[in-house]
Amino acid sequence: MKAISKLKSIASASPSRSRSLSLVSIGSRNVPASSFSSLLDEFTNFCYQRDLPRAMKAMDAMQRHGIWADSITYSELIKCCLARRAVNEAKLVHNHVFSNGHQPKTFLINILLNMYVKFNLLDQAQELFDQMPERNVVSWTTMISAYTNAKLNAKALKYLILMLREGVMPNMFTYSSVLRACDGLLSLTQLHCSIIKAGLESDVFVRSALIDIYSKLGELQNALGVFNEMVTGDLVVWNSIVGGFAQNSDGDEALNLYKRMKRAGFPPDQSTLTSVLRACTGLALLELGRQVHVHVIKFDQDLILNNALLDMYCKCGSLKDANFVFTRMLEKDVISWSTMIAGLAQNGFSREALNLFQSMKDYGAKPNYITILGVLFACSHAGLVEDGWYYFQSMKKLFGIDPGREHYGCIIDLLGRAGKLDQAIKLINEMGFEPDAVTWRALLGACRVHRNVDLAIFAAKQILKLDPEDAGTYILLSNIYANSQRWDEVAEVRRTMKAKGVRKEPGCSWIEVNKQIHAFILGDNSHPQIDEINSHLNQLIHRLMGLGYVPDTNFVLQDLEGEQSEDSLRYHSEKLAIAFGMISMSRGKTIRIRKNIRICGDCHIFAKLLTKMEQRTIVIRDPIRYHHFQDGVCSCGDYW
DNA sequence: CTAGGGTTAG
């Protein structure tokens, strides 16, 4: 406040104010006006020519003679400084326009403010802002936007309030900035009301910002409400709503909106396609993803879009396509490498993943937190205990990354799977993080592989303490008890589930055939070809049994999708989907299935034997990993 | 002079 009053007094005393008729402000009486004006002309020309060195020299001379140019000329000079990232020159301009008590217009100070923001010098911007004798909506918006971009949400919201208190009305620029600073529904609702009151809800920038922030807070119905409020003629508004659903794992709705968008006559751009690919990724829609790929070619070297395409192919289990995209990408960033490494690992190609990690380092790319996770995942799923342990131990030293909870999770998985359950428990105790549900699930997974019932019960109980809604774990626990005839405990688990209102999500498998998605659920007979499917499935089971297949009725430590009986096992959703794929797809085509629950041991054996008997390839993606079945073996090496 | 949309894990 002191600084402001000081500046104000200087401003009113400044001689330049009373001589504002000419562009030249004269601070000295001994020099003829004509030479001032030629100096000024020179300076102006250099600024417009973007000749920074000469402009700076001319500015220096002007400062000695107490001459100032008009704000537009300075703004040209500042643009030039920004383009060249000339911070020191920019500061000299700042000093110059305030020299000898000269008081620049608010317009020009705003430009200086914005300049500091763009140079990421927030402290300097703040200092200048504090000194401004007069702050208009642009000054406030510049600061708010700066704080929003710096993720200083509280500060951004505080500045909105201060601005209102000073009686400055926010405009659409202000709202589209400050909306991004909302981190709770309360502040967002308040802002939304103010926007409506100010009559700004139809502004496309405000609308897209509203949709985006509602989506980021998971309030998709509100986002959709804003979107449906009025028809939009703006691509970004469309992209916001499509992206909102894609990022909230509602691929179906994202794809519906995308269809609506195309019907409305909007050609998709990079951002749209990135979201659409993400939706395909979540739903494992390889064929639709391929169709989108055709549009992607138009935006050939867009890095983000290519990364999304790469991920889509990985998560749809088509490593051939993923490799094709990856090798053709001229520009690769850490996300491209991480995506490909994790993609190979999840699909069971651990060796390839580790080789690619080596290539990445040879190439000179710097791994990040997520890259290392992919590497550790590769090691754990290939049983490469020593490699994994080495990377885990040396990640800090080699890559400067501290192991996080997720890294510990991978290593617990690695040790657990390798049968080193004691070491895994030791690590949980030593890791310096409070173990979370994911940590205990890693241990539980290891118990499943090694059939360690007691430890499994312990881990399952820990999971339920931390995540009391986890239906799968209740079922698993109840199955364990049932298997040991501990009926009281079975009943107890069931009672808890009922009391908490936890219901098991039904196991479901999806398969995409001829651009149609077919869903199968155990016991659901609504598919039009269900009789044909059941009869084909029975035939397959019968023929496989003739070749030695025995349904695996050991249900212990398995989170089954239905009741425990051989008969229901027979109709697990993935078996139905496989049978359907066999009768509806030509022999050379890979049968690709996505399911929402992990594959059970019986279906795994079934699929393996089937690929041998029928010479087909089957890919099943479960929530954690991928199984590529071919010629009687699975890419997971029976290790999942 | 100030504003909006897209990618890796969990």
C-alpha cells in the first residue's frame, strides 16, 4: 500500500502528464524538439522491425533525454523480448517506462505484467501488480490466470474475491481462468451462479471451462447439463465434453457424444481423436480404434495423438500395430517410451519390454516414475527377480527417482510371485509408507499363486479394512473359508457384505464382432444366438475333455464370477464370448475379449487347450493384464 | 493487454 501511494504522488507530480499533446514527452529543455522526434522515430522503427539490439540502444538514449514512446510501441518491443526470451532486456524496458517518475498507462503496465507471467516470474509480476495505482479487469485477470496456471488455486480464488471487493467486475476472461482453480463443488457452484448472473454462460470459453472443471471433479451430469443447455458451434466445447467422459472411464458416453458431434457436422481435430482413442482403449475396441487411426493420419506427427494411438493398440492387445506406430513416430517422448514398455510388459512380453527400456536409455531419453513402474511390472510378471530387485534398488541412483508406493507394490508382487513371501512381508514393514489396499492386493495375488491360505486371509482382511466396498475380496475370503469348511466364518463374511450393501459386480465379457459389441454375463440368456453359443460351447468342452481337459474345480483363492459349481464354471462369461467368437469370426482372425474380472484358472486352461485344438489365437484382457493364447500356451506363462 | 479442449501408472 505504501508503494502505491508513493507511485501515485510521483505520478501526479510528473511533468509529462501536462504535455501529453505530442507523442514526445520532454524532460529536458536544452535539446531541440526535432531531434527528440527523430530519436523517437528511430526507436519506433526498430521496435516494429523487431530489431532488439538497436531498439534497446535507442531506448537508452531516450531514457537519458527523458523521452517516452507510446504504449503500442512498447508492446511491440515487449513482444520481441518475449519471442527471444530476452528477460534482461524486458526488465530494462520495465525500468525505462517508469524512469524519472514517468507513470505509464494501465494498459502498458498490464502488458508488463503479462510479460512477467509469460517469463514465469510470478514474484516480479506480483510486485508490479502491487505497485499499480489503478488495476482494471485485465490486470486482475492476468494475475488470476497466472496463479491458476501455477496451480495455486487458493490464491487465484482469493484474487477473485479481492477484485470483487475493489468493485472490478470479472469478465469472461476472468471466469474461464478462475474456473480451473476450483477444487471443490462448492466454489464451483458459486462461480457457476455468478456466471449465470453476469449473463456469461453462453460464452464458449466459459462453457468449455465449466464443462471441463465439472468433468475434472467427476461431476459428469453437471458437465453434460452445461453442454446440453444450448447447441454449440464450437469445437472446443465439443472436445471438452467428449474428453470429460473419456477421462472418467465412461467410454460409451464419450463415443455417443462423438457420434453426435459428427452428425452435427464437426470434423474432429487432434484433441477429439485423442479422447476418442482413449475411449476405445478403455473399452478394448480394436476395430473402432483402427477406424480412428485412419483419421489420425491426417495429423501425422502429433505427439500426444500418436501416444494415445500407441496406447490404444497396446491395451487392445495388438502389439503388432503398436510397434508399427511406435517405429513410425519421428518424435518420441517419455510417455511414448513408457507406454510401449508397459504395453509389452502387460501383454506378457517382458523380455521385449526390458530390451526396449535399454533402447530408451541408449537413445538418451530420461525415464520417469511411470517408466520404472513398467520396468518393474515387466520383471515381476516374468519372474525376473534379480533384474527387478536391481532396478528397484538403484532407481534413485540411476534415474534420480525415489521409489513410491506403486514401486513397492511391484516389488512385493515380484517377491511374492517368486515365492519369497517372507521377504515381501519384510518389505511391507520396512517401506516407510502405510501399506494401502493395492499393497495388500499384491500380497494376496502372491498367496493365490502359491496357495498360502493363512496369509491370504490376513491380506484379505487388511484390504477390507482399507476398502470395505471391495466385493471381490469378500467373495475370495468367503471361498477360502468355505474350502476349509469354516462355515461360521463364511456366514460372517456374507452377513458383513449384506450389512454394508456390497454387491458383487457380475462377471462380464465383451467381444467386438463386425463393429458390434457383444456382452456376455453368466446366466444371461438375452443374446439372440445364445442357444447356438451354448451348444457350440458344450461341443468344445466335450471335445477338449476327450483330449484330457478336466475342469479345474479348485476354487480356493479365486475370485470367481459366479457360484462355485462345475456347471456354472462351464458358462463363465469368457467361455461364452470365446464360443461366440468361434462361430462368428473367420478362422484366421484373433478372438479378442475384454472382461471386468480376472480370469479364473479353469477358463485359462480351457483357452490354452482350445487354441491348440482349433489353431486359433485368443487374447483376453482382464483388469490387470493380458493373456495371449496360442498353440496351447499363454503369454503370461501361467503366472498371473 | 487478460480466457477454454488431448497422452503413460493406480
